[in-house]
Amino acid sequence: MKFAKRMDYLKASEIRELLKLAERPEVISFAGGLPAPELFPTEELIKVSEAVLRESGRQALQYGPTDGFTPLREKIAKRMEKFGFKTAVENILITSGSQQGLDFSARVFLNEGDIVICESPSYLGAINAFKASMPEFVEIATDAEGMIMEDLEEVLKTRENVKMIYVIPDFQNPSGKTWSIERRKRLIELANEYDLPVIEDNPYGDLRFEGEIPPSLKAFDTEGRVIFLGTFSKTFCPGMRIGWVIADAPILQKYNFIKQGADLQSSTIAQREMDKFLEMYDLDAHIENLIKVYRNRRDVMMEAIKEHFPSNVSYTYPEGGLFTWVVLPENISARDVMPKALEQNVAFVPGGSFFPNGGHENTFRLNYSNMPEDKIKEGIARLGKVLKEMM
Ligand code: PMP
């Protein structure tokens, strides 16, 4: 059978096979990006579901508009103020998680061979979603303040065909890094100069453990070129599959056309339940609880890393979100560490797959949100031992 050319770009990775081993119950896994399930508000959702079905069961089970459920979009618009910008219902499209917003972004902006610029490393799910449009990826290095703007400018000056910039400025997946305000402003200046759309992916911004939430890229956007992607996956629960795209009307209309063809609309009942939850309960109080638990887990992981990892290993200290990122000496591949760690029943994700153009095998990502503190301590101690043996 002959498949479309795009299928050549989409291949199963050998890491997925290894990660299947990480699902055994005895494994201490820092591999996934999963929120802590014990914190999901199940009791509240039982009440919410009952209220939705009793008060508006017929509408909740019916088709709804492509844009999404208007009261929910109103509430999302309000919530965006904490990211430093104002928006309106007309500028919000509800999607099936922000992953769908990523898929749509590629379909709206990329033809085969077009360049998409991303951070090096970048979110694997975005890389894979974009690959279906067969673009060229140009990675821009990052430092402690985010993407290096001189490197970005050099690419914009020298390469034609750049069509889209994709970034995760807050607690990046996988690196845990957050951009400084100067870098945010400079990115917008460059995007304006080169007339480019910027996809700002922000699933983790609310999960800030210390300090103030910085203004998003969208807050500096005076020309309507930032497309902001949000989600309730990390602040509420991923199983609801509710995310959103925020953009100026002419851009959002394109996303709406793609959404009609993709799935008509996101689940009516899930949107109404999400809306009802926001009406009946205090999501920000729930987020405060998540922050307490995740901050402790981050602290335990960072202390254990300091105690157990060899001294020639570097890592990020994340101020929020779910991940830290480890860089080993260049001659050590995380893919070689992985089977040895699995023998000790510890798992992580080797970093190589987060670089669309390959390389950087001496890196790996650790997630701290999904394991209790005692297991984090034990897992990092075991991993430290494996690393020391390999050096
Ligand atoms: N963007 C980033 C950076 C992510 O880490 C994730 C989830 N891991 C997503 C988007 C997609 O999340 P969802 O579709 O659940 O909203």
C-alpha cells in the first residue's frame, strides 16, 4: 500500500519501546509529563457532572458551535489577565487540548519545506505535530534567559522561507527554563520586523512556585501576531482535553476552518463540565494546592540531585512547571544510561528526541510531579549511582 509522503516523517521511536518498561509498577518513573492523579478533583467533578446533566443535559449532549461554549470562553478570557493581556470571547477558540492548537498551527502556517523556528530543545509533541506538514526545523540555542536573540536574528537575516516561530517561554518542556522579559520583548520586535507569526505555548505558566508570573509574549504583541495556546491539562486534568487558541480574528478564523474539518467542535459535555467547575469551585485555590505539592517535589528532587549526581553534571533549577533538565559530559549518552537505570527500576526520557535535528544525546529530562517525595529521593539516589559508575 502507498502512504502519503508525510508518513515518512512520522516514525515510532525506540524510546517509546523502552518507556513501556517504565510502566511496570516497581519502576520509579521520572519519564512522563503526567500531573499527580491523587490531586484530581474527582469528588467535585461528580457534583459538577450531576449539575450539568440535571440543569442542561439535553444541550450538554448535543452538538455545539465550533468556537466552543461561550460562557467557558468568557471565563478563559478573564483568566488570561494573570498573563498580562486582555482578550475577548471572539478571540478564543476551544480546542481538544493545546496539542490540537499545535497541530492546527502547522496546518495554518506551514507548507512542505518551510522553516519553523523552535527552541533547542523543544516539546516533542509539537515537533511531531509539525512534522506532518514536512517543514524544516531550525533550532535556536537557549541559555538561562531563554532563546538567544542574536542567534535568532542571524537565522532571520540569512534564511528565506521562515514561516513560523514556536516557543514555550514559561517552564519549558523539556528544559524547565523561563525566558527573561527582555528576551520576550526582543522576540516580538524581531517577529514584527520579519512579519512572522509566533506560537506561544503556555501550559505551565500558572504553576509558578516562587516569584511573579511574567507578562506573556502576547502581552507585548501590538500587531496581532502572537497566537497563544492555553490548556487546563496541567492546572485541572488532562483527561478533559480542553485547551484554547487565542488570536486576532483573521488568524483565528483560519483555525476555526481547520477545526471544522478536524472534529467539528470539542466535546460539548466536557466544556460544560469545565465551565460548571469554574462556576462552583475556585480553580485558583486548586492551583495553589498543586503548587504546594509540586514545589515540595521539586525541592526534594533538586536536593537529591545535588547530593547524588556527579559534580560534572549540570541541570536547570525550575521555578515552576513539571521538569528539570540534565546535561551530562559530552561523551556520555543518556540512551546508554537508560537501560542501566531501568535495571535499577528508574526511568527518565533521554534528551535526544527533543532536538528535531538530532544530536545532544548527553541530555535527559526528569519529571517530578508524578512521584511521591520518598520515591523521588530513592530514584535520584539510584540514578546518581548509575551515573557515577558510568563516569
Ligand atoms: N505543549 C506543551 C509544552 C506540553 O508539555 C504539552 C503536554 N505535555 C502540551 C502542549 C499538550 O497538552 P494538552 O494537549 O494536554 O493541553
